[in-house]
Amino acid sequence: MSHDRKPPPPERARLVRDGFTMPAADHALLKELKHRLHTAGRDAKKSELLRAGLRALAGLDAASLAAALDRLEPVKTGRPRKSG
């Protein structure tokens, strides 16, 4: 009997695909953050930046979280109309 068995791989997190709309300035901010990371030697995907931001927001108390949301530019929900 061999004792060289590998432990089972850890379970992967279930992924959920989602879509949302954001102002062009926020989208440009994602691009800028990606560029800053690249310059620092760490590439990142948009989804990684969004997930890191969520983790940062999760660490705030309710009043700080509400204040952060109050600083956002309001956007209409739903998909933007197609131009053309």
C-alpha cells in the first residue's frame, strides 16, 4: 500500500457571471488602476479590481459605506440604449 497519495484539490468557488452599467469615468478609472498595477509589475483583470474593491468596502462600517455610496454619480439602471 502506497502512502504517496495526493490530497484532493481544494474545491473551486462557484463563479457567477453578471453585467452592469457604469459611467465612462469609472470605466476609465478601472483602466488607470490596471495601468498603475502593470507599471508596478502586477497585472490585474477588471474583475480582480472589482473584487478587491468589494473586499475593501466590506471592511467599512455602515456609515462609511453609505458615505462612499453617496459620493458616487447616480446612474440609471438597466441597459443603455443602442445608438444607431
